[in-house]
Amino acid sequence: MGQDRDTAVETAGGAAEERAGSRGRGVFAVVLLLLLLLCAITTVIQTLTLDGEDEVVRGVIENLECLQCHTDLIPEFDREVVHKPFMAEQCTTCHTPHGKIETETTISGAVQSIKRIRTLVEWLPVKVILDLLSRDGAIAKDAGSPGRVAETPVKGAASELVLPATELCMMCHGDMGAMRNAAYPHTPFANGNCLDCHDPHASDFASMLTIAPESLCVTCHPMGRELSRAQAHAPVEGFHCTNCHDPHGSAYRGILVDNQRDLCFTCHPSVARLSGMAVQHGPYANDACTDCHEPHGSDYMPLLRAEEPRLCYGCHPEIETDFRKVSHHPVGTVTLDCTGCHDAHATNYAALLYDNDNGICYDCHARPIQTTYDTSRHKNTPCWGCHTPHGSNWGPLLKAAQPDVCFPCHERTSFDDAAGGHKNHPVRPVYYDVNAGSRLTCTTTCHGPHGTSHNFMLRHYDSPQDGNCLICHAVTPGDRVGVDF
Amino acid sequence: MAVLARATKGRRTHLIVSTRRLLIGGVLCIAMLGVVSPAHAYDETSTGRPCAGCHGASVNDPAGPHGGYTATSKKCATCHSAHKAPAGGIVLLPAATVLATCQTCHDGTGGKGVYGTIYARTSQQPVARHTMLDTAADPITAIPGGDGVGGGTRTATFSGTAGGLTCSDCHSPHGSNLVDPFTGDRARSATDTAGLGSPSSFSSTRLLRQRPTSTDAGYASVTKYGSDWCAACHAGRLSWHELYNHPVEAATTYTGTGSAFTYESVARLTGVGASTTELGSLGRNNFGYVMPDPRTDQQSGHEPICQQCHEDARSVGDVTARTVDATEVFNITALDGSAAGDNPRYQVFPHESDNDAFLIETDNDLCLNCHKQPRG
């Protein structure tokens, strides 16, 4: 009896515990459902009360079947830009719907199940309500989407894209296909690696770029070194790569959006204006701005590939040879550079000079020369009649040694002591000019080739005043000087 | 009406002729000015415009083109052409040689220069010439009596063609490093513009160099014209050498009191017939070419200088009294030695002479100017 009573008590106790356990599970289920319902309600309220969220809601709802599993993609709908097929329940535009096999553990399977339930509970009421509110009972769908047309159930051993990755995007973006044949395609684009730059579902950045545009290009094309130089090109500095480059392909070298001249002219109109001038620098005329300029960054203003004059010597090595001669313009040693006389783009004057005739020389030599030269007997002789502009073995920058440089115009027999039978005063540097303290020439003491205030371009006195002679021949007597040598 | 027409026609004809003459004259003037030519001999006496009028700073510039250069004077171009010198000779001169250049002005044309004067006036060649050819073929390099030790001839390198003697070996054409001025005989129209009226105009350096052999080393400068100047070349003629030379007074050999005689300071007679002396220049009178006997105190201890025997030929000295009579006095009446009866006649010493060895007189006349005849 006692044993039975004990057994009965135990049985009654067990039933009570079982009922208590059932009530507990029921309460837990109810609480869980209430919580889920609360989530659904808040989602519905949030959806109905917040503006601008229609697309997001629609995206989630339209793709609810896929998102049951691919819950990690749900936040994608909240990004700035969402890929249209992704938004319009068109996952299958790009993806095959079945056949995905995943290896699951118990825990991961449970987590996945909870996520599915949560997604259904949270979004299913919203779907129902929106369907009821919708005039035709369903969220408007983009019936014209090309993705729907391409939606073909494909069953395979594994989940895969409906077309090879290198061709898939062209299915909708076929208008870009021609660019693959451009002379200079962007390698990722040419290889169909669109996802190197674009996110297929959604992005916070224009054109669905995977990362911010100012960061995207430099992931493959690091610009750190260029940006660290003394001068960076403004578009590079602002990471506006597409100001100059087409990210898919171009007919122009460097994937430029236009030929170099026209591209550069868009921001440099002052250089564009030179294109109408008569004489144009070869690189400028032949669309080769980058022959001289570094488009990203340079240590040499203005974005030159090398410092002057070395940059110029690259194409004009003979000029460097001239500048190494005994007498040379001080190019590269002081403030004077090639561009001190030449315009690197175009001018209206020969040799790309800034001015014609003697004007270019007067830019620097005006004060000591121009005043007297332009009123002298030599005024019709251009500076380059006697001088060479870069370098010479005969100073100052003469085309020939003195006095030979004079003889093309002044006949030798009348002025050269070495010709015509000693009829002329010595003018050759084998003699010493005691006044000038240098080797004698026509111009050391007697004549000023750039004009003087005296006749016959004499430096010191009018002819025939004896001062012209005495300036040398009245000095300390010596060999061949002094009035009575 | 006919008379009026003729008169009008005559004026018109005259006008045309006058215009034509003016045009011809203008063309000739332009042609003369336009032709580049070297300097040529110029007769300053006949033109009335002395050389210095063009070549000197002013007509009162006694140096002419030969000195007095300033920065604004215009003399150098008289002789030198910096370019296109006509002859292509030396130092841009208008002629091929220095001699030829000097002769473009001093060529004796009309008997008023130096070389060629005697021939121009007499058609007779001079008896003596200080020979100076200035040619490459026959340069004068021998100096008679130039050997100061042996008394013989020595050779020297002069500044003329091929090292031969030329004008500029004795003269400085630039008036540089000259001897002191001395009173000479000749009156040059270039300097004596008053026409023999200004004694100061006879004082000149004659552009004689202090070192006549300027290219010949070893000879000191001579500042006073006299025996020492001659001895710069003819050193062997000085009496102190153990040779059979007539005694000669020179500063280099003089051992007496006071100064040695020079051309500007010799003992000369005080006047016509006088037997007393005074110190004065040998030039512009004949009183210094004779010595009274007995000698005066001023002459005691002195010897004659070279020029007391060697000068322009002239008539001086009474053969018995060793004085100068009225017929032998210095008498130059015209500029440039151009008067035929003047004494001395040519005034071109030491370039040429009608006496041998540039002696002032010949034979006994010369010796008896100072010495008695051995037997009365």
C-alpha cells in the first residue's frame, strides 16, 4: 500500500511536473511569438511610417525566399545604391536558384533555422500587409527588367551564376561591350572582372563601386609616390581619376577619356589658345603632352618629367653640347632656362622664340645694347648674324672667332691684317691689347659692335681723333706700343 | 624789241654757261673729295696754308703731325690708316717704306725739302749724302767710324727695310724722346709764319731722337745736340780714342772745367771782324765756325764739336785773321732755304751737301778757320 501510495504520489508528482513543464514551454513559445510579433509590428510600423524606405522593403520582400538563407545580404538593401535585379526579386537574373550544397553542423543548422524563422516572422506580415495595400494585390514588379527574361532555372551541382562571370554583366550592360574592343581597355574590364571594382548587390558609392572612388583606383594603382612629389596634378591630388581616365576602356593611350591635347586643354585653356600659332613644338603638335609632362606628380614644376634643361636635352642633345662650350648662355646655371627664350608649346616665331628678330635678346640685353644698337650701322644685322644663342667656342657666343666673324660683311682685304699685304691695323688675337688687357680683336678697344656714340662705331672717340690711337699707343712704352715704338 | 630779245638771250646764255661751270666745278670737287689717296707732297709756301693748318691742332702748332697728340687732335691719320693703308708697307703708312713715307711731304720737290734739294735747284747731284736707301735690296747697315774702339766701320741693325738706315733712326716722327731744342739755320715756312721774323721759331728739336740708334743697345741717351749725338753712331770719330782723329769736343770725353760745347752752346765770335767770343748757338750765324788766335778764355781747353766742321756748306773765316768779314756773315733771306744767294745755301745738313763729307768749307779754307798757315 505504502509502496502503491508512494507510486501514486510519484505518478501524481510526475504528472504535475509534466504539466508544469508543458506550461513553461507554452509560456516560452507564447513569449517568443509575442516578441516576434512585436518585431513584425515594429517593422510594419517602421516601414509604413518612414519615407524613402519603400525600395528597401520591396527588395527584402521580393527576395524573401532567397534571403531566408542569405540573411547576410539583407543589410545590402539599406545601402545608397542597390543593384536593380537584386532590388526587384531577380536574384535569379544572375544566380541559379538551386543546387547549393553546404556542409552544416548541428549548431550552424540551428542558427540557420532561427535566422530563417526570424526573417519569415519579421518580414512575412509586412509582405502580407503590403500586398493587401497594393492595388493589384502585389508589389509592383519591374516586368520590363531584362533580368526576368534571363531567369531560367538552371540546376547544377552547385550554386552558380547563370553565365560565366566574365560575361554575366554584359547580359544587361551590353552597351559597354564595344569598349572591350577599345584600343586601350582597362584590364579588369577587358577580362570581365567587373567585380574587381563593382559590388553586384549594393554599394554606398556611385556606380556601385566596391569602395569609395577615391580609394578604389589606388588599390591597384598606388599613387603614394606621385602624391609625395613636390607637385601633384590637381585631379590626382583629389583622386578624381576619372577626370582623365575611362575606367573601362578608351581609344587613347592611358585609357584617357580624350586625346591628350583636348583632354589637357579642358583644364588648361591658356595652352589651348597657343594651338593657333604658326610654330608648334613637336610634342605639343603631335598630341604628346606627356613627352614633357608627368600627369600625376613631379618634382619639377610644372609637372615636368625632368628639370630644365635636362628635359630638353633628352630630345635636343646637340644643344647640350653647345652649352658645354667655352662661351655659353648661362642656361641651367642661374635663373635662365630653355623656357627663358623658347615657349615649350607654340609661338608665332621661328625656333619657338617668344619674340622675333632682336626682341628676344633685348628681353635681357636691352639696357646695355638696344639703345645704341638700334641706331647703329649694325641695326639691320640681327643679333644672330654674329652670335649663336646656345654656346660657342668663341666668346661672347660668337659664330666664329674674331676677327673672322666680322669678315663676312667687312671684306677681309680691307680689314684683316693677315690679308691684303699689311694694309690694316692688327686685329688678330696674336697681339695683345694693352688697353683692354686682353688679346687684341676688332672690338676690344677700337670698335663697339653694338653701336657707340662715335662715328665708325668707335668706342672712345670720333675718327680721326688721335684718342683712338693714343688709348693704346700712349701707354707705357713697350714692344709695339707707345707712339714711337 | 630786237635789242630787248638779244639782251634776254644773252642773259640766258650767260646763265646757262655759269650754271654749267658750277656743275662741272661741283663734280670735280666731289670727285676730289671722294677719291681716297695717300698723303702727297704739299707746297705750303705756294698755297699759303702751312701743313699744320690741316695736320696740327692749329696753325700755331709747331709740331704739326709730329707730336703734340691729344685725345681730340687729328694727327695720326695724316700718316697712318687703320684700314686699307695704300701701300701695305709698314705700320700702316701711306708708302711702302719709312723713307718713302717721309718723302711724301719732305721730298725736296721744288728744292724745299731735304733729300733732292740740291739736285732740284742745280740739276747737279750733291757731293755728299747721308745715304739712306731703305730698300731690301741694299740696306744701309754700315756705320763709318762706328767702331768706338778701333775707329773702323761697324754694322748695326736699323729700323728701315731689311734693317737698313731710315729716317726714323735719327728722327722721331712722333716727337717722342727728343733732344733739347736748339737753334738751327733753316727757317721753315711751317713754323716761321712771320717770315724770318721770329727768332724763337728757329729753335727746334728737329725731331732728333735722344738715342739715334734706338735699336742698338749700349749707347746712352743724348739730350743735347752736338758731338755726342753724332757719336751715338760714329763713336770712332771721338778724339779720346787712340786714333788719328782731329780732336772733337764731346761730353763723354771732356775733362775741362764747365760744360762741354754743344750745338747750342759754343764759343763764337761776337761780331764781324771781332776776335772776342761769347757763348751761343752755332746756328743762325757763322761766328762759331772760326776761332780767333790767340784763343779766348771761353775757348781755352775746348775742342770743336763735330758741327763746327760738318754742317751746311757756307763761306766763313778769313784765311789770315780767323774772323768773319761782312761777306761771310750768316745770311738767309727766304724760308726753306730757297734763295740762291743765301749763306749757307741749302740748309739741309746732314742729309746732303755740295761739299765732301759735309764739310762747311773745302781744302785749306776749312782748316784756316782755326789754324794759322804754317809759314805765314
